[in-house]
Amino acid sequence: MIFLGINGEVYLSILCEHRFPNWHPVLRSGSKHPEPGNKHGDNQMLDILNRLKLNQPIATALVASIALSASAFASAPKLRAFDIEIVASELNQPTGIATNSFRTLCYSEVPDLGVFGAGNTVKRLDLRSGESTLISEGEPYPIHIALDRRSNVYWTCKTAGVILKYDRYRKTKAPYLPKDFNPETTSDEDRLMSPSGLTFNPYGEALFTEVPDPGMVGLNMVSATNGDAITLISDGEPEPTDIVLAPNGAAYWTCKTAGVILRRSSVGVITKLLLDLEQPNGIAVDQTGRYLYFTELPTPGLFEGDVGPEDQGGSNRVMEYDLWKNKLTMVSFGFPLPADLAVAPNGKIYWTCSTVGVVACTTPKGSRGRNYRW
């Protein structure tokens, strides 16, 4: 009898064990060592078949068949599975999220959208203890968060028109862009125009999006900055919502109303990567640069039956796109508002769900299916 192991090894079960009473009944092909209790090692299968009174042509053909079966098994595509857990709950409208660590992540809470001095906050979550530490409070709309290589925390404040920075080592907060921002004295002309997405490269330069006129082409733009000068990258999208930089220097951003994800190469060429999406919102990339993750919000705020307490017809989801194989895979389906997401160095994916006040997490793995219940 021939059968395959879970890692593609081929096993031969010796049915005629009575002919070889000192043998154990299983031998693995391609092994450099015998199976436990087996006296035979690598490349002994053909010899065993011959000793079982099979003639040479039949034995050779059988070994070839075994090798072909092993090759087919090894080349079969392995599905990626996503078992989801909740790492933080009872949060107050969590929105933005960012991480570059195994142990911590940063997120924003926006219960009072657009209101200065209210309950909107930026916090750091310790994933080991589950405790959150306050970084900042009082901004009217801290929507998206980014970290630089020193783990300083930055966030866009959409209604105030500013990007703020929290220095991790000095424990201080200050405007990053514009640097002389003051909520009481800075004119509208000197503020950013509804900044939204934000990401940093290893050299401390930022890419960010501005969406003053959602759905209309012209004023909305993607720009780069070093904290002083601003360089326009693109102004042709109706709603560039969130943006991320890959390790190879390519930038990706979601355009919500157009239903696309765009790519800007490291030399500045902009192309459409994915089309016909349903309200793509948050976006992130893993540290290998292979897997791109994004959220789609066609039914914001509505549960899907398998996830929520009741079926409200929701179809919001978290998606994975394999940039090497051009393959889309669903990570999660049914969360009512997966607003933003981030990928840790170990490949774990985190996202905020604003309406239920949680941060969810999943670790991709090879499997025969997926599990997106929580």
C-alpha cells in the first residue's frame, strides 16, 4: 500500500510483513534516515519491492509512480487560512491602526468626530498585557496612524488639517506638517486639505493623501514630504483614502469612490493594480512586500449573519492580495466596519472595527479552509 504524508512524503506499507518479520511496516521514500524502528534508510524502496518478488520493470515503474505522486502533491496549491481572534475590546470607536512590533500597536479612537478637546485619542496597546496607554487626546479627527523606523508615532488629523508627531523617547507631541501649526491661529490656506492616509519610508520621508473634495477629481492628491517641503505625486483620483509603502519603494493607495487600488513604482510610474473593488478603505503590506491587505466597506456598519448577532446584510471584508501570484484571498467577512489595518513583522494582521469597538487579529497559515468567526 502506498500513501502520502502531510508534508508530501511517500510511504510504502509492507503488507507482506510475515515475509520480513524483523521489519516494521512503513518506509518513507526520499528520507536520509530510517523511520523509527526501521532498519532501512534512503532509496531502499526499489530494493524492498524486488525482495517482495516483483520483477524489475514492475518495481521500477511503481517507484516512478510513487515519485510522480509525491511531485504532484508538492506542487498542489496550499490554501491560506485565517483564524481570527479579538485582541482588544470595549474600545471607543477605534479607527486608525499601525504597528512595527511583535509586542505593541497604536490605534486611534474617534467617538466625537470633528470636535476639538473631546474624547478622541491616540493610544498604544501592549499585546502581552492587553493594557492601553494614552499618547494623545483632544484632536478632532485622528484618522490614520503611521510609525517611522524609530517607532515615533504620527497621525493625520483630518478636520484640523495637520499631521502630528509623538516622539517616543522625549514623550512629547508636536506638529509635523505644517510645523508651526496652531489650531487657533493657523489659517485655512496654511493647513493641509483634509489629510487622510499616511506612511513613512526608512529614511523618514512621508507619503500622505489629502481628500478635501471626496468623489471629485482635481483637489484630492497624494504627496511626499520630509516635514518641510511638499512634493505632489498624484492628483488624478477622486478619493485617495489610505496609503502604504512596500519594502521595495513602491507605494499603494486605495481610492474609495473609484473602487481601485493604485501602485506607484519606485521610479514614479503610476498604474492601476486592482479594479472593481467595493469601497476600498484601509491598506497595509507585510514586511516581505509580497502580501497586500486592504478593507472593503460596501455596507459600513452592517453585520453579516455568520459574524454579528443578527444578519443585517453586511458584506464588509478584509482582503489579501498576493503581489507575486496576482491572487486575491478573503481574510475576513462580516465585520460591520473594518476601518483600517496593519501588519506586524511576524506577519500578523490587525484591524480596527469601529462600530463594535474591537481590534481583531489573524495569523495567515496554510490550511484547507478559513475561519472568520469571532
